[in-house]
Amino acid sequence: MNKSELIEAIAAKAQITKKTAEDVVNLIFDSMVEAIARGDRIEIRGLGSFIVKEYGAYKGRNPRTGESIAVKPKRLPFFKVGKELKERVDGVKLADVSEDADTLK
């Protein structure tokens, strides 16, 4: 599912306009990005959590030339899947997924 499909699904389920659903999705995503950029942890029960991992500087190697290079420290977002989502994905059979997809259409 991509962002536009998510917007359509929310609009249909909530019986709101696509523009309103788009505003809601953008507000949620923008809020999440801002929180992660600040270094905050985001936890969505039943789905998982987003955290920022910090990596220190290290000596790397340019694979093309073999030259040693200094890699700067960096902060990267990381998603850790929640237990409930793991169990739901692991417990769902392919036939169940296609039936669910058919009911959304």
C-alpha cells in the first residue's frame, strides 16, 4: 500500500473527502518526522516503534578505489516491529490476505 492508497482507504472507511483524509495523513506523517528529527521515540501499540540510532565516526573504505576514508557520525531512523504485528503477519495465510484485499475493494 502506498500513501495515495492509504488516503483512499481512510476516506472510504471514515466517509470523509479525499482532501480531508490527505490532510490527516500528512499531519500524522509530518508530526512523526518532526518527532524523529528531534530524537524522540514514537511508539504505536500493535504496530511498532520508531527510534533514532546514533552511529559514531569510523574509518571506511571506498569500494571503487580501495582508499581509506573517514565516515562522519550520523543519526538514522530505525523501525522496530511490535510483537502483535509480528504475530499477525506470521499467523496470516496467503488465502486470508487475498480475501482481506478483496473486501477492501
